[in-house]
Amino acid sequence: MALKGNLRDFTITQLLNLVNLAKKTGNLVVEGPGEVAQINFRDGKLAFAQLAHEDSSLAAILQRNSKISVSQYKLLKERAARMTDKELGILLINAGYVTQEDIIASLQQYFISVLRRLFTWVEGIFHFEQDARPPDDKIALRIDLENLIIEGSRQMREWEQLQEEIPSLDMALKFTDRPGTNIRNVNLSVEEWRVVQYVNPQNSMRQIAKASKLNDLEIRRVVYSLLQAGLVEVVRVGAPSVTISGRMFPTQDREEQKSLVNRLITRIRSM
């Protein structure tokens, strides 16, 4: 009998805990916001995972992990399109392009990354089909779930805390005018710099997240760090509908962008 439900009532970590404790074998399909994930388990261990809208072929996974080049990936996609992942894996190993360890490590990293993405899904529906197996043309692994369950539980707690601190992404951000705060003394991550370049009372956090290619958890995490550093504050959106341009700076050089942001913040504080 299939298990069905809503992520609002049954979280991903609860589902994983159930699969792990009961040593279940089957296929979990989760339909989230604009994406569908398929996770397969065997005897309570992670065996396979993929996102419906993403190229999850072995060649694509190896290329994303820099085990093969882009040109090799394109060649394989063209000439080995009818090969299964198992057949392709054997071919690449025998040809000396990759090792068996390269394939296993790359697949494990991808499967776990898919599962980690589900930790950020708080809305969606799921169904678990007992005893269903991974696709025959795919390579299955056996990955323990215990550490992933602990990681997911921590991330869920973080999500709940960030939702309390930043309940709505439809608010905007502006640079703070608090004295003694200097962005030059703060080491910002790549994600934080991507968000900082869009800070403007006319841009909602939801728009910034979309422009920066961050999910709801990631944008809240970045905004919270900027709030804690005293660099920004939350304000109401100044305009009801604004389209964010991907070219907000006259230069695409990152160091020049940082310099412009620094000067902008200094000017705002001096006003």
C-alpha cells in the first residue's frame, strides 16, 4: 500500500527516519514548488535520487564533478545516447577516462545533494511506493541515512528560526545608517555579495532571491547574516511591481562591483 501525504504534516526528515528505522525498500516521489524529486531506498539506505528537470545521466554527473570535460560530455551525449549508465560506466572505466571510485563518489555526491535540496521544501506532496526499484538503466548505491537525518533535522530547526526572524520575503532591504558599521571590515561570502548588489527598497527579498538564484532558506540565511552584521535593515517595498535587471552595475568585474558597493554605502551613510 502506498504512503501519501503533505510536507506540511510530514517532513522529509520524518520520512527518512521512517524509511531508516523500518529498513524500507521503495520509491519516494516528492512534488515540490516547481520541481519533482524521485528518491529510491533499499533496505533503509539511499540507493538512487534525481530531480525531474535536471540532467541526471552519469555523463552529466561526472562532468559537473570535473571527472570528464565539457567536450567529452557533449561527445558522450551525442554518441552514447542509447547506452545505459551502467554500460557507459563500464566503457569509461575500460577506456581509462575514470575509475570506479570516481563514478561511485560522483553519484554519491549527487544523490546526497538531491536529498539535501528536499530539506528546504516545506510545501509539496509526496507518495511512497513500497518495494519499487530504481530505473534499470541507472546505477544504484547503498548510502546510510543516519548522518543525513541529523543534518536535515538541524536544517529544519534553522529554517524554523529563520522564518521567525524573517517571516516574509515580500519585504525589501536597505543599507543601514548605523554608525561604526563598515562593510570593508566584513568578510562577505559569494552569496552575500550577490545579494548585496541588489539591496534596494524597491526590490523585495523574493525578487532578490530569484535574481541571485537562491532558494527560500538560502536567501533568509544570507539576509539574517547581513542583519546581524548591521549592514542592512528590513523595510517595506517602495514600489508594488519592479523588474530586477541583471546588469545593475556599469561593470561586470567583481572587484569593481565591490568598490562601487562600498562607495554607495559610504554615500548613503553620509547623507
